[in-house]
Amino acid sequence: MQLLTLLMVLGQIPAIEAPEKEFVRMRYAEVLVGTGEAAKPGQEYTVHYTGWLTDGKKFDSSRDRNDPLKFVQGRRRVIAGWEAGFEGMKVGGKRRLFIPYQMAYGEAGRGAIPAKAELIFDVELLAVKDVPAPVAAADVLNEFEDYAKKTLELVKAMPEEKFDWRPSEGVRSFREAVLHLAYSNKVQLSMGTDNPPADLLKQKFADADKKSLVKLSKAESVAVLEESFGAIRKVLPTLRAAVLDREMVVFGKPSTMRGVYIAIDTHLAEYFGQLIAYARVNGVQPPWSAPKP
């Protein structure tokens, strides 16, 4: 007995009276069975292809250009028929795919592809390769990593005797700016992990400001900053796209979880610029901008 039928018998899926209808069916013909490595889900596939409409009109061919296509299976960079069409193939194999419009360019079509067009592809699997899993937050993570690296380099380059320098009375010193950044990183990170209510968030920022006035040594300040960067670095790569798109309020305005991490990047960039100005006024050249011998 098939699993679906068994589940219905056991009452785990409610019975229905409506007749079943076939909606989408993709077909293929195995032209040549490959002898190379088997294609696995999530790999990068290198393929040659030629595509026709059902009236025999050729609309595209990588062979004509001698330019094979590479795509990563499962990342939706190709039509759905291609995502499914290479399952079970081995390198060197050839297939003819008959792809219904629902798994191609849909009811609207695109460019030379008419509306509701079934497509026919002759494909050859040339190579497969394992690829790293994608990082959904790569855009904000890349910006964060660049600013974090340079900020740490700058803080380490500032002499300890200059850590208490401030441009004027009532303005944060270099040390206080570094610690404010570090403690604020942790508070902003909590917005994404804990989503505290507005009054608690306000209190957390106030506590962070008080902590930034504690006179830590240069080594201790660097350690606190590194720890805050490490906490963000630990979370960002793990976030799925659906989590990043989750709606939430960020600083009183409608936004998303991604907005929290954009705010972290923006705050980091602001203090990065401020610390550069502090350093240059004190004759310290940012390490990454120093002329090479």
C-alpha cells in the first residue's frame, strides 16, 4: 500500500470526494546515459543546450555560441523545468526535456518565448561541482566584515596615550567612541535575536552609554570591540532569507529583520568615519591607507 493511501486509511489526511486531475506533467527522453559523476542536488552544473518552441523554431543555443551555461541547482536562477530536468543524470549524459509552460515562462512568456509556450530542450551535462551553501545575508555581511576589519585595525593603531583624546568638552573621546560602538553593537544585535519592546530597548541603549564611560585599557577596549563583532559574525551567516524578510519595527518604523542588520552596518560606518577623523587629527594614518614601501 502506498504511503499516501495508508495515511488516508489511518485517517491522518481527511478524505475528499472530488476527483483528482493532472495539472502539470514534465517529460523527458534519455538520449545518452552518461558514464561520469552523478549530478547531486545543490551542485553547480555545466551544460550545453539547444531550445526550441513546439513549432520547431530554435530560440537559443549555447552550442551555437560555444559557451556552456553554468548554474547552481536549487537556487532558482533557471526555469523550474531545468531545476528538475537533470535529476539522475551523469556527466556525459544527454536528454531531451519537454517542459510545460508552468515550469518554463508561464502564462506571460518572455522575450522570444510566447505566452503559455511549452519548450523543448536538448541538454548535455558536461560537469558537476560542489559549491558552498549560499549566505542569505551576504549583502549586509560583506559590508559588515569590511568595516569591522578596518575599524579594528584603526583602533589597534591608535596609541594608548591618545585613547582619551576628544575634539572638545562634552564630545566622546576616542576610547568612549570605541566602547559606545561595541556596546551598541550588542544592543542592536538583541533587536534581531530578542526583539525587545521599545522601553526595554531604550534602557539597553542608556546602559550601553554608561558602560562606554568606564575607562578600560586599550587592550580591554579592543577585546570588547572584537567580542561585539564576533557576536554579529556568529549570527548573520546562519539567517535564512525568510527570517531576514520577517516584518518587524526597527527604531519605531516598519521594517524587516534585514533592516536590523542594515542599521548595524550603518551605525558601524558612522563610527568608522568618526574614528578615522580622530586618528588623523592625532597624526595616525589608517593602516590600510598607508603607502606601501
